Amino acid sequence: MKEKQKGNPVLLAFLLGVILLMVMSAISPCSCGRSRTLAIRTACQSNLHQFDLALSAHCYPPVTNYPPDLSGLSSNDVCPELFVCPGSRNQAGALSNASEWMDYIYTRGLGPDTPAGVPVIICPFHEKDGGFNYLDSDRSTRWVKEPNTVVGMLEDLVQRGYEFHVSERVQRQFGGRIRSSENWGDTSSD
Ligand SMILES: [Zn+2]
């Protein structure tokens, strides 16, 4: 009786291919995921930079302060998509009521003369990436890593007497953890 040969080369090559595919599919989503979150973070910073330019354009004599709401910026300088963080998967709405749906947290009452160290615009949509983006009053966009959090930065703003606006949509999405300064007291009593 003939015995079959052990280790059929075709079968071995096939199995090796299957194993290789399994290993690759286990590795690649990880590295793709990492580069994707980095791309989202960078795209969000680009939005903040655009806002910085629009805020500067808004302050042309005799106007010396930023608008009370980001929706007060000129439609020549901003488009609805700018108000949505690429990491939030939210939809843009009409520019005229952007303050009701926008993703970004906006500190009110600032201007070009505000000293450095005050966050002008904050993005809370990067928790998965372990940090958050913000535009500083020195006009630089910054990435802040945990253990610093958006809530911590807002708490600090409240302590320093600044007012900030969080849209209804963002307040809902963060389960009330992130609120406008006028409702901040409600958060700490939770
Ligand atoms: Zn963002």
C-alpha cells in the first residue's frame, strides 16, 4: 500500500499564505488606525488655524474684539464644514445658526490683545486619541495630552472668570460633562 507523502509543497505554500494574511490583517488595522487618528488631529488643527485667520480678519479697525459667537464671522472667511471636527462625524448645518450645532467650544470676550495662555477655541473630539486640540490666544494651535482634559481646561477657564459657549449638540454628545460656562455650576453638583 502506498503511503501519501507528508508535507505536500502546494498545501504548505497555501497554508503559509493563509497564516501570512492572518498576521498582516492583525497588524495593519492597528497602524492604519494610528495614522488615521493622527490625520484627523491634524485636519482639526487646520480648522483651528482657519478660524484664527478668520478671527484676525474680523478684527479690522474699528472692530477690536472677536465676535460674541463664531457664527458672527464673515462667510467670506469661514464655511459650515469648518465648524465640524473631522473626528466627530457630525454634519454641518447652516452658517447663520452655527453656534447651535458647532463642534468647537468658543471662549467669549477675547480679542487680538488678549495675553497668551487663554484657549480661544477648544475641540473635545479626540478622547480616543488621548488628548485634545485648542487654539491659544497667542494664535498657535496646540495638542494637549492626557492627563490634561477638556473638562480640566474649562474648569480652569471658569476659575479665571472667562465665559465659553458649548453647542447643545456637543453638550448632549458628552452627556453633560461639557457645558457652557453659565451652566458650569450644574456640572460640579452632579
Ligand atoms: Zn477636533
